[in-house]
Amino acid sequence: MIHVVYDHLFQDDCGITGHVGDNEAFGVTVDPTIPAPLGIISVVAISHQNTACENISTCGTCAGLDACDTGSIGGEDFPAVYSSKDKHGGYVNGCTVADCFDSCTLAATSADPPMVNAGEPDGKLIDNLTTQGFITAENGWTEQSLFDFDPWDLTTDFGSAGNVAGDLDDPAFVPCAE
């Protein structure tokens, strides 16, 4: 099995308590011997991790998990991960968290956001998201305080949000290894 953690970075959190920088992570367990989408064994999203609004949602084919909501990419159904409006909390199987005002809908088409492989804790591939081409003016980023960010720095949060390095190595993003 292969476990991949995605940390979705946003320039701004636009909710009631908006702030510069936002990161919301989700994890995917994949069986590399089975082509996608069937090889995607499980998905876990933890919205607003380490806050009063934290919500853990999981889906997949592992025992005890509900089936994943899906969205079509290239005519095939892939597991969907929702980002809540303005606050970006990540969810599988939709979201409505009344106390935290999150709401989600499945986009008509995949946004296909730019991605970068940060590597692994013992095999880092990225140490500066600007000089290595991700957080740049050319990609639409304007908030200078987020430039030159090292995703593996355990001492620096992403703007006023969480710590990306902690997300990338957090076992909570591995719901099952079947």
C-alpha cells in the first residue's frame, strides 16, 4: 500500500474569522497493483484540524468504511474530496457542520489544481515553494508573507493556519492499510 497526504494550500481563509494562509489536508491509501480509480482503497479528510471545528471523515473499501462519494474525471468515477465554502475544510461524503458554518457541493468539473511533490520526511524534494515554482506571482499568489515557504519546517505555520510539515507526516491521514 502507498499512503499519500495532500495538503491543500490557500492564500486566504475567507470565513468569519478570515486570515492569511490556509491549509487543509487529506490522505489517500492506494493499492499500486490496481489501476485507479479502483486502486484507491481509502480517503480521510480532517477539516479544521486541531480546532473546535475539527471533523474527521473517511470513506473507502476498508472494513467499516462507507463508500466514497464520487466525481467524474475523464468519464471515470473517482473518490471526491469537498472543500467547504470560504473556510476550505476538507470532507469526504459532503459536509454540513452546523456549529462551524461549513457547507460543500461537488463541483461540476475537477478544478485540477497545480500540485508539487514535497517528498517524504526522510526524502524531501522541496524546501522553498516559491523558488521551486509553486507559490509564485505567475501562479496567482500575491501575499508576500507566504512566499519562500518551506513545507518541511516544523517551526513555521502556513500564514495564520496550521503546520504543513506536521500534516505531511501525520498518521491520522492513514485510515486503513487493508
